[in-house]
Amino acid sequence: MKISLNLLLEELDFNLDRPHNINPSFSRIEPYTLGCSDISGECLMVSALSEALLVPKKPNLFFLCVRDRMVDELETEEALEGIFIVRRNLDQRELFTVVNRIFLHFRDWVMQMQISVLDNHGVQHLLDLSESIIGNHITVLDSSFKLLAYTQHVETDDENLLQLMEQGYHSEETVERMRLHRRIEQYETADENDIIINDDLAISGYVTAKRVYKSHGEMRNYHFASVVMVCCNRSCTDGTVELFSMLLDNIKYYIDRERPVTTGNAPMETFFCELISKTLTNEAEAQKRASYLRIPYEGFFELFVLHFDDVINTPTGRFIREMSLKLPNAKVILYGSDILILNLSKTQDNIENAETHREHLSNIVGDQSGSCGISNVFLSLSEISPAYDQAKAAAVTGERLRRTHSDASGISFFFFEDIFMYYLVNHCAETAYELFSNSLAFRAIKTLARHDNNHGTKLLKLLSVYLGCERNATSTCNLMHMHRNTVIYHIGKIESLLNVKLDDEDIRLKLILGLKAFDVGLL
């Protein structure tokens, strides 16, 4: 670990007697003793100025001094080279004590972060350790701008951050502003060794610093993690950025260790990535490449898209290897931040009854939380792109369902056909929520929910069960544990409250859509 001179001075709030244009870094700090010969550029010596002037000049030899003599002709530019004089009324022992205390404080922080990484405590723990050191608000996001971790005890008044913490992801409006001000372009073109500073205040009311981490594979370059510091409490100085960089170095350990660059089968990954992105459109070429990879081009296929809640701390590479061994009839690749499993079979019966795939996946990922979307069965690899869209839609919509019902443990599986109605209302509402906000579908469900809340009733649940039972009062009373006459009475009350008749199929369809919207947390 090395700490720069500027960071030390910034933490100490010390100014120097004379300006300097270099910023050396040091791995240790020691008091200078007369005749000391073990001096290296790794060490910052602390002494009185009169002692430092007597030491023969060496490259990369630096002293931090207190002034103990009057300025005279001996203090030339050459003589003062490598000597930094603090403008404080201290003796050299006091100076060493305060500088060394800061140095040890940082060293202890770095050591705690390294131990955290070795014990695999996760990125959130690194942020917890860094809150009091850095002081600014820091978020970790995946490629969909979903919040993975953040500094939970650092207060901020930034509206974007408050909305991000409340919703768990950046809103479409915020992403659009990021696109307008070319922030998305920064994510796409950034070198992951660079820290990007944005001081135009176009997105946030504060200066921000960020680093983007990417997975680099042939035919794909999707960033899967970004770390953003919003300088809401501490100015964006060289010292602040240096502390941020020290945190990033430890976050990178997780990325390098848990997210391998390749899964060991680059040709197959490239082939599927080209098919999904529709950059490979020549069917004859696609069939030939499939044969080279010993993958049937036609048959019965089913695509799984497995997305994890905690992208960074998920050992994706290990999961892919285990899945490839456990699922011999499937092809497993990494696509962006998701795992794709192509299940293939010669008969439709086999693929539709392949519950062993889901059992194996659940056993492999263990307690790792996430959602798995499953496409409809398709008959040719030329159809894999829409199948991917189906599976991804099922995973995303299923995740909303899972979180709405507070079921965030383990992997939940969602078939596209089962999730279709939820996806439909979710997609429409996200596209134009205000268009539907006062529709019967939404207004009626809000009315019943408000009535239940005010009167302690269960009219919303009763309506859902009643419509699910095709308006069969006997089946409804059995499921609701109510008397049949009570069911009929309350259904009449629902019709009266909503001013509708449930024998109208259009009315029933709208109410079913409203119930689906309620289930995914839109109402």
C-alpha cells in the first residue's frame, strides 16, 4: 500500500511553505535520525529542516519537515529539492506523530478491506468499511443500472440517489438524461483502469467519479458493473479520488476472481452471441458453424436466462462449469451478466418434462438469489433471438413478482407463457403509465385495495379467486373458506362498488389485467 503526499497533507489539513509540482507516494513513514543510511524512495522521512539540509541528495529521497531555522542563502532550490516544509508550529516529534497516525489509519483500512476480500464478505462489506474514510456516497450498479450495493449510512440530498435507493434501479427518465448528456457513451467506451470525473452537474447536483468494469469476450463487450462516487459531502480532490481508487482496487479483486473473462468455450459463446444479436443472418453459414460445434441446428429447444441479484459476488465461472457437467444435453454460456442455458432434445415430450434441469440449477446455485426466465419451445436455432427476448422478459418480470411478494431467496423459475399477462401489463405501464392510470383496469383495483385497507376486508383477494375460478361460487367459497352465500353477497358488493357487471367478458378481462398489475407492484 502506498499513500501520496497530497493525500496525507489533505487529511492533516496542512499547507506547505512553498509550492510543489510533484506528488510522491510512500509505503511507510519514519522519523529521521542523524546518520541514518537506510533511506529509500518508499519511505517519507520526518525531521527538522536543519537536519534534512545536511543529508546528501539522492533520487526519490523525500523529507517532510518543520522549520527550525531562519530563512537564509543556504535554502536554494537545489538544496530544498525533495524537502517539504509544513506551515505549522510543531516540533519534529509532534509532526511524526500526527502524520504517522493518519498513515496507520489508512493502512488499517486497506488491511481490513483485504481481509474482507479474503473472507469473501462481499462488495457491500467493502463499502461499509469505507464509509467513514471516504465520506461520500458510493453506489455499485450492474449493466441495467440496478443497485447492487451502496453506502447505507452516508446521507445525501441528491434526488437521483434517493430515487435509486428507494426503487433499487435508475428510472427510465434518469437513464434517458444520461443518454442525452453522453453518459451512456462513457460507459461503453471507458477503459476500466480510468476514473471518469463528471463536473458538469448535468445528472447529479454534485461532481461524480466512476469506474466501469467490463467483461471482455469475443463478440461482446458488456459492462456488468460500475462504481460511482457522488461527492456530496467531501469535495472531489486528488486525495478523495485516491481514496476512491484504493477502494476500487479491492472491488476489482471480486471482479477478477468471481467473473472470469471467458468460460472456456469462446467459439460457442461467439456463435450464440451472433445469433442472439442478429449479426449472423446467413442461415447456411449458421448451420455450418453449428455442425462444427456439434450442435443440432434443428430440433426441440428451450432457452433459460439466469440472472442473479448480486452480480458481482456471484461465482459465475464456477456455476457455468458445474452446469455444463450436470446438464450434458444443454449448452451453457455467459451472455453479458446472465447465464444462458440452451436445453435441447430430439423429442418435444422430453424437453417439456425436463424438470431435472431446474432441480440441477437450484442445487448448483444454492442460496444465491435470482430469477430464471424460460422461453417457449422453438424448433430451430434461427429462432434463438426471439426466444432470448422471451426468456429475458420472463426473468425481469418474474423478478418484479418475486420482490413484490418478498420472496428474495434462492432461484425462482418463470416460464414466458405463465408470465405473459404480467409482462404485458408491466411493459404497457412502463411505456406509458399515465395512459392507464385512470383506466378501469387500474382504477377498480385501487378502489378495492383502498376499501380493504379502510375496512379490513378481503374484496381484492375474493375478486382474484372468483375470476380465477371462472365465476364459480362453490369453487371460490372452498378456496376462500367462506360460505357460498357470503361469496355471492360480497361479489355483489364488489359490482356495486365498481359499478360494473362481472358477466361482461370485457370487464372481466380489464379487471384481470388490473390484478396482474397489482401483483407486479404497479399499483
